[in-house]
Amino acid sequence: MNPTDHSADPAPANSRSDENVVDLLGRLTSQSAHLAQQQVNLVQAEMRESVHDIQKSIASLLGAAVFGIAGLGVTLIGIAYLIGDAIDDRDLATLLVGIATLIIAAILYAVARGRMKATHLKPERTIDTVERTPDAARGDLTHSGATR
């Protein structure tokens, strides 16, 4: 083959452009897989955050239950006897102490329940991203925060 003979050159140039398309498709596939993995990671992070908030709320509910039971047991027995001896009516003293203890338990329960209602398991940011994804795939980037 003559060094000045360029008859074999068009084939490598054509395969080079084919490689570019193949490389682009490969990168697109890789980036799509990476994006999907990032979405999964986002969902997992949001769910962990929500579960952590629920765990704190459940701990508060358990604390309210423990204090309610302890209050009913110890306070009703101890204070009811003291007040009963002071007013010479143990029945009335027991009733008053029991009502006061239940009021405290109800307040603790209401606080814990309020915390529980403030917790959401719905992954809001992920849902928003997934809803915008079809627009971005069509090239409409007006709502995605990206610019052309």
C-alpha cells in the first residue's frame, strides 16, 4: 500500500463518528442509570428522615404512657393517703389525686400526638422531581431550575 493512497481513510472516519454516537449513547445510558440511582437514594433519605421523626414521636408517646402509669400508681396511693389524712376523707382525696394525674397524662399525650401529626411519610421532593422529569425529557426546562 502506498503512503499517499488515502482510499482506506474514509472507513476509519466513518467508524470514528459511529464510535462517537456509541459513546454518546453509552454515556446517556450511564447517566440515566446514575440519575435513577440518585432518585432512589433521595427517596431512601427522605424515608429515613420521616421514620426518624416518627420514632421520636413514638418515644414521646411511650414516655407519656410511662408517666401516666407511674402517676396513677404512685401518686394515687401516696398523695391520696396524705390528703385523705389531712381532710379526713380518703375517698375524696383519692378521686382528686387521680383526676390531677390523668390531666397531666392527657397533656403529655396531646403534645406527643401533635408531634406525630406533624410528621409526613410522603417524599415530597422526590415526587416533585419525578413529576418534572417528563418535561425535562421533552426539553422543557422551564420548571426544573435549569437553563438552556
